[in-house]
Amino acid sequence: MKIDPHEMARKDFYNTLLAALNPRPIAWVSTVAENGVFNLAPFSFFQAVSAKPPIVCFSVASKRDGKKKDTLRNAESGKDFVINTVNEELAELMNQTSAEYPPEVDEFKETGLTPIKSELVKSPRVGESPVNMECQVSQIIQFGESPEFGSLIIGEVVCMHVRDEYCTDGDVDGWKLMNIGRLWGKYYCRLTDTFEMTMPGPFPK
């Protein structure tokens, strides 16, 4: 099958991408508006870019009416955000925050989640999340034009918090974190079926 993305509606190609590129990590992004209202929303177009300097990025699509989502507007005005990780215990609450609430709605209050004051940024952390990454916005790149555009938000991790119960011998324990992944449609996945491969050594002469 050959696919020409330029001949497809955005939603159709979006669904194609979701099916092909999976599983994907989930960035549960918390921000704060200029009027002080907290916002929390999940994004699965998310990845680490660099370890030194510590850079992460996530992508925000425009709303159906072509307007900017609250997360993007808040990142533009506040110049910071927090990425919170999601495990199975938090899955339902994460899914609830994916709804398109009006800008004046605080998703922390809607879900009963705990906003924790960050150390170096204005955006709050999710107290129940295993890992929080406080980030300063480095760059925002827009692709496309309204009403169908996307924005890549790039940020530097300036402080990272990991709850003690998810560490072993002073290191973050990925098996304890048990982050969930995003698939396509209504589907997610758990970290329960894994296999090992050893990285090969230098190519022999």
C-alpha cells in the first residue's frame, strides 16, 4: 500500500501515523495561564532529544476550529511547562484531562489531582505522577497554517523529580515506574511483555 499524506485529510493521516508509530510515551503536560489558571493535558507526540543539554519536545495540534490549545498558549506566554509521567494507576485521570475543557477550567480541580509547586518554573507538577520534569521553553516551531497546524514545543529540563518509591539503590527504576504507552484509537499498552537484546560490539575487521 502506498500512501500520499498530501492527498489525505489531516484526521485520516493522523490516524495512520498513530497506527504506524507505536507505542509512544505520554507527556502529561502541566502549564499555567497568564491569569493563573492551571492546565493539564496529555500528548503522545513526545520524545527526548538530547541528554546533555537535557532537551525534550512534544507536539500540539491546533483545535478543530483552528485555534491554539491552552497548552500551547500557556507555553508561549509563560515560557515553561512540566512533563509528568503516566502509569496505569493514573491512566483514567490522564484520559479525563484529554477532554477539550474551556480555558477557565482547571483540570487539576476537575480530576482531584494535586498541583505541587515547582522549584524552578511557574507551571505546577502533578503530585501523583511518578516523575516530573520542570522545563524551560527553548523554542516553539509551527508547521502548517490555520486551521490545520501543529506546533513543536522544545524545552530544556532544568529540574527533575522522582518519587522515592520508584527508585532502587539511588537510580530511577523503570520496572517500578511501569509507564503506559499510547497506541491508536482507544488503545494503550502496559510494560508487561519485554525481551532483551545486547548491543553488538565493534564490527570485526
